[in-house]
Amino acid sequence: DPKADVRRAACKAVGEFSSEYLTGKTLSGPWQKTITETIVHQICETMSKLVKEDTNAGARSMAIFALGNLALAMNEHDATELLAVETVVDLSNSINAAMSDSNDKVAGNAIRSIGHWGGILARLKGGRQSESRLSQSLLGVLDGLTERVARAVALASKEKQSSMSWKERSTAKKHGWGACHSLGRVLGSITVLSESSIEQSLFRGVEQLIQCLKQAPLLSEKVILAAMAALRALKPLQLVGVTGKSGLVGDALVCCC
């Protein structure tokens, strides 16, 4: 539709539909599953095109919202096999790129949605050709979210705060809270650290989450609580494997006590 308001409203409706449609009933048999798979592919294809090409920020934001709701529903109902690995990678890369959108609402919805798609990425297994793209996409998600957490941590500096407008500080807090929440979803989904680059990225993410706790008196309470929840999402052996030689486990315990 040529009207941006119509496209925006339609994307929001698709997002709400995605939350309600994927259920045990629609995935219960071969016939139902085939129909559901067709619908999911159509949603992904249409929303992905809007994310990449629509010139209206509201439409892009709601398209990302719809994709986030779809990924959340797929995670909740263990239906990630509805999409091919390449499709998940392409969608994740598009949403990850949208975190840098100049519009705050687009970036904010991308930060929320990438947590759900990153969770799918972390659990997927691909063949030889797709494994590399999977790892690179997951690496991009981890680094992108870690960067947003780091921006929130920087607000603890009075010098940094004085150089930012009220709106910029507010956006950094909001995006930092969302990034902590999404990072927790991704961290909790990683089961195997197959590559050193993923391990290093995971280390940087954990390090920034702990920095949030260290700066607790100077940061937003929502950011601190989200950082704690993200750290708790890590599996114990995974945390020790990533931080065992660095002392971050001890730092995390001290900061949380």
C-alpha cells in the first residue's frame, strides 16, 4: 500500500497474528505443519523486504516487531525447523543491521527482536557450507548487543553524560536495557562454543554485563536488573569455560552480592 500508516498497521497485525497462530494445534500434524510452514515463509519474505527497503521508519519498525514476535513464537513452540538455516541467517543479519538505524524506534525493536533470532541461531546446526555463515551471523549478533550494553555502561561517566543530550542519554539507557535482555536470551541458548571467535565475543559480552553491575550506583535500575538476569541465563560450565582464566566469575559473584 502506498500509505505508510497502512503498511505500519498491517505489520503490527502480522506481529500479533504471529504470536497467536503458532500453537501445538497448528503444528500437530503433517497437513497443518505444511500450511504453517507456508505462512511462516510468506511472513518472513514480506517483512524482510520491508525491513530492507521501506523508506518509512514506522513501517520498518513494525516489520521488525512482527519478525521478533514470529521468532519468539517459534522458540516457545520449538518450531525453528520451519525455516532453513540460510533464511534464519539472512533475517538475523538484516535485523542486526537495523540496530544501527538512525531511527530510535527501529533500532529499539531491532535490539528486542535480535534476541529471539539470536536464540534460534545459537541452537541451529548447519552443514559445512552453512556452518560458517551461522557462526559469523551469531558473532555479529553478540558483538552488536555487547556494543549497546557498553554504550549504557559509558553513561556512568559524568564526562560522557555531559557530552550527550537528554534524548541521547535516554535512548542509550533504553537500548542498553533491551540489549542486556536480548543478550541474556542469546547467551542462554548457546550450548557449545565451537569457535574461538564465538568464545571471545561471549567473553566480551559477559565482561560488559559485569561492568553494568560494577557501575550499579550510576546506572538505571532497569539496566542493572537486566544485566543480572542475562548473567543468570548463562549455564555454569559455560561461564567457567569462558571466564575461568580471567577472574570474571569472581567479579560477577562480588558484584551480585
